[in-house]
Amino acid sequence: MTHVFHRQLNTTLPRAVSARGISITDADGKSYLDASGGAAVSCLGHAHPDVLAAMHEQIDRVAYAHTSFFTTDVAEELAADLIEHAPAGMSHAYFVSGGSEAVEAALKMARQYFVEIGQLQRRHFIARRQSYHGNTLGALAVGGNQWRRAQFAPLLMAVTHVSPCYEYRDRQPGETPEQYGARLVQELAGVIETLGADSVIAFVAETVVGATAGALTPVPGYLRGVRELCDRHGILLVLDEVMSGMGRTGTLHACEQEHVVPDLMTIAKGLGGGYQPIGAVLAQGRIVDTFARGSGLFQHGHTYIGHPVACAAALAVQRVIRRDGLLAAVRRQGQALTSRLQATFGDHPHVGDIRGRGLFQAIELVRDRADKTPFDAGLKLHARIKRQAMQCGLMVYPMGGTIDGQRGDHVLLAPPFIVTDGELDAIVERLARAVAGALEGLPA
Ligand code: PLP
């Protein structure tokens, strides 16, 4: 009997009793390889001594001080560290406790920016289908995942959704990746024109799509085209790097590889590496300056923003990543993961696509590789794979089904940056067994 209100009400979960390196052990002594970093969170693995030491030290110094009264050394140091390594023009970090809160704060910052400069007619957000930006109502409104939104309609904000950049499914025969990207930018331009360019606040997108579609990378030039379009119309670009950021794709921020600088960027998950709940919005100086010159405050706030112990954990995570050269490790081990996935699943009759960047990769399962038909949503193949994987001692992050236009079953892999070659072998071997087990007995 559990009194914890878990998301899944009719499932008994194993109890995690210890976690070290890339493994979690349950109360029965069974060990699970954490091949998804939980939900792309644990970038340093579990029980990293430097992070634990930094947290202990901070708890002894100041465990909590409300930010309407005080700032702390550790919050200042973390913000300075993030800004030093942020895309050009970013000047401030606004701390929150997680990804959804970061997205909510970014949406409000974008709205307040236009209020401050007197463009009150700007009311619309544009985002993409097949995207996930969090589970709070504002984040859910910009999210384009019908399965998560459906029960809560009408959502609090009207948001227009455009096509995702989903090369495997939507690039036409004969179309180059660049032409495909340009077509998507054209589609966005059409939507902006229909809404009225001066009525749009921001375009919101995940740089690399995570949870809803499994490591969808943008085609070359697509996000640059989006940036130019936004600039032409004075529309803000909000990039959500809650899942894909903080080193996961092999550069600190995924947008670096697109040569695109957003106006606002959300980060979380890997920021604190799971040691503490923490997220942030990184903001361009001109936006923060507008608030400073205008009303003098950002009309927002939560009790735990800038929590000192969370900041200490996040600062330690950043220092370990740099000291141990872990961005290079992500690129190297990312290639090692790709080649293992290709060797094991490249000719698999039900694996249609293997994709991703760095240690953020996914396989997409299909009934038929030739026409990319997904499995029937009712089969819940992704959930079967998750169950089988847990039996094999493997944590992966499956999503999917063909529910309300969400196409395909995906398995996302996002192991900690410290993953070894031997652990990658074990991950892919166990995943192959889990996929085989999940497919067994399904209608052909
Ligand atoms: N944005 C993206 C891109 C995410 O992947 C997620 C979570 O998966 C969120 C926002 C929400 O983050 P959180 O679950 O920390 O609220």
C-alpha cells in the first residue's frame, strides 16, 4: 500500500534504496543501469563526491534565505558562471526549481517585455506540435503534445502550433534537408502573417526535441531561418533546452551547434544533475534592461528561487563538467553509442530511425520500415519496452503511440556523461533484449 500520489496509480514501483555511478539499486538488491539519466537529468551519475561535498558545505553555511531579503554568494557565483558560458548577449540568470517553472517564467518575461515597451497588442505565442514544455498550464499550452493537453482544454492561453522539424517523417522525397528547413520556416512565416506579425510575442521551441518525439534534431539552417524571421518581425525566440541543454548534446547549449542565439533560454534537469531541483531562464541583457528601466521588477517569483543548496549543487556540477572534460566525453561516447545502436538496430525490421546528438539519442519503432507505419497506439509498445527493460535491469525513457496525431513509439537514451564503453555495451545489449521481449507475441 502506498500513500504517495504517484502519477501511475495502478502500478507498483520498485523502491530505490541506493544509487552510485550510473546504477540505481532497489530494495530487493536488483540493480538498474540508468541509461536515461532518469529523464535526461543525471549528467554526472549518482553520488558524485564533489557535488555531495558542495551541498554539505552549503547546508552548513546557509541552507535557505528568501530572495526578497537576501542574495547569496553561491547564487551569484552560479549566475556568473552560467552567463560566462552562455550565448552572446545573455546577461542574467533567473533561478527556479525545475523545467516547467523555467518555461512559465520565460513566457511571462516575454509578455512583460512587450508590456514594458508599450506593445500591448502582442498576445500570441507560436510553438510546435510534437513538443513538450512542461506540465503546468502555461507550459502545457505552448506544448504540442495532444495526449498531455487533451484533458485540460481549453488551456489558459491561445497558442498556434506549427509543424515540428521531424526529418524522418516529414522530409519529402527529393527534398534536401536545407530545403525542408526552408519549407518549415515558410510555414511559420505564413502563420505569422495570418496572426499579424505585430501581434506575436514569441516563437517557442525545443532546440532538440526530447520527450515527445525522441531526440529530434533540427535540420541545418532551420533554426537560423527561424531566428531571422523572428528578428524581421520583432518576435522573441525562446529556446527550451530543459532537456537538450547543459552539455547533453556535446556542447554546453544545444543552440551553439545551430549558431543561433535565443532571446530567452530555459535550462533545468542537467543543470543540477538531479542532486537538487533547479532550473533557470537565461535572458538577453536588453530584455532585463527594459524591466530595469521600466517597472523595475519582473512580476514573478517562487518561494524557492535561488535556493542556496540547489545553486551549490548546480555550481559543483558545472565545475566537474569542465574539470573532467565531460563535453568532449559526451561527443566521444555519443559516437560510441551511435555505432552500437547502428550495429544492433540498423537492420532491425521494426526500428525505423536511429537519431540524436551527443548522449541524447533515440530509436523510433515502426511496424513497417518501408512505409514507416507506426504500431497501433493501443498496443502501447513503448510501455512494454519500458517494462521489459526494467526486468533486464535497464532504465530507458520510452514515449509514444499514435495517440491524437502523435506518431510512433520512441525510446530515448540519455546516459550520464561518465558512461564507459563497457556500460554502453551493456545498455545496448539489454535494450535489444527488452525490444525483442516487447515485440514478442505482438500481431505482425
Ligand atoms: N521542457 C522540456 C523540453 C522538457 O523536456 C521538460 C521535461 O521533460 C520540461 C520542460 C518540464 O520540466 P520539469 O519536468 O522539470 O517541470
